[in-house]
Amino acid sequence: MNDYPAAITAVNHVEPVPRRIRAFLAGEKVLDTTEALYVWEWPYYPQYYIPVTDVRRDLLIPEGHTQQSRRGTSEAHSLRAGRVQRPGAARLLTDSPVPGLAGTVRFDWAALDAWFEEDEQVFVHPRSPYVRVDALRSTRPVRVELDGVVLAESASPVMVFETGLPTRYYINPTEINSDHLSPSGTITSCPYKGTTSRYWSVRAGDTVHPDLAWAYDFPTRQLQPIAGLVAFYNEKVDLFLGGQRLQRPRTHFFASADSPNTP
């Protein structure tokens, strides 16, 4: 059993989106709606399904074939805006066993240049209305080790509690053993925290473990307490909280705690 709340939303669960949703490609507004639906294709986060009446139909190019999924029958479309074309970017559901989905379009998130909820850009995927993310200052001491090497030790971490994920411990850079960290070029984004500023690989003995630590220098305003702090993947290091070693969690970022895949 995990020591954090799980993501428990059922697959094919549908809820209305109370926010205005827009998306753009090559400067063209592809969709603009206040009638979008959240659809959970897996438990961790939803996707937007957009009423076809709120989509620029002249930008949709039929590809001449259909697809079948648990959500019904859909027609594949490319997107074309000016000289930019994105094959397989959209699926128009023509029939669905899930109430409310027929007549909606499911876009590939990465096929659009930018997505907005109201007037704020959203990254990676829609924010789930069932996910809470809190950054709380703490005086519980934390120590991070790997293969017996102490990577960090702090008496004042910031703990990030996010639904469906283990607690992440953000540590002041002055409390990091930088002798074992090497900068990497990796950049990732999170719809709740923003875009990372840096990643580091960890060297323990003769082994280099890629991309185990990261920082957000400019997180979203809700996560300002983590600005400039460094966190490690619990799944790949040994964490001690209040002197007690924590079990390495298993998450959808990694296949297993002992032999994970690169996320």
C-alpha cells in the first residue's frame, strides 16, 4: 500500500470543464470553447474533448480512415494552419458508448503550439480537477543517499504533496553535495509546477544515474515555495525522513522501484 493518496478516477469518467479552453497552431486559433469535457483515458489525468461546433472545421483535413477505442468510433484528421500541417492531430468521435462524447474532437496535445485555460497557458496535459498540489515548509530532517553516498541533507525541506504521487522533498542548493551531481540538458514540464530550469545526473562510485534531480527556478505561483530548490526522484534514491528510511515508491514514471525505466 502506498503512503500517499492514489489517483482513483475511473477510466472513461467524464465531467464538464467550467473554464474557457483555447488552442493555437501557427498563430491560428484552432478551438475556442466553454463546453469542453474532461475525459479520463487513464486514472492519472484527463484529456479535453472539444465540441466539433467550437473547432475551426476548415483547419481539419480528413485522413480517410476511422479508429476504434473504448470511447467509440472516430475519424482521423490532420491539422493545417498556413504552411504548418500536423498529421493525425485530431480524432472526431462520430459514435460513442460514453454519453456526451459523440460529436467531440480529441486533439493530440503536442500537435498544438499552445493551450490556454482562460488566459493562462497550460503545459503537458489538462490539470485534473481532482488533483491537489501543496508546497509546505517543514522542519522534519531529510537525508538523500544513493549507494551509500550522501547527496543532500536538510533540516528545513519544502515538501510537495501531489495527489497520486509520493511526497517530493525540495532542498536548498547549499545543502546538496554537488560533487556528485553533473548538469544535464534535460527539460521537463508539469501542468501544476511549470517548466524545470535544470536537471542533474548523479555519480555514485563508477556509476552515473541520469536525471535524478531537478529544480524549478520559476515555478507556477501556487508552487513558489519550491523556487530554486532541488528535488530527487524518490523512486531512485534512498530517502531518510526523521532518521527513518522510506521505502522506494512505485509510480507511473518508472516500471519498478529497483529497475526503473527512464521517464
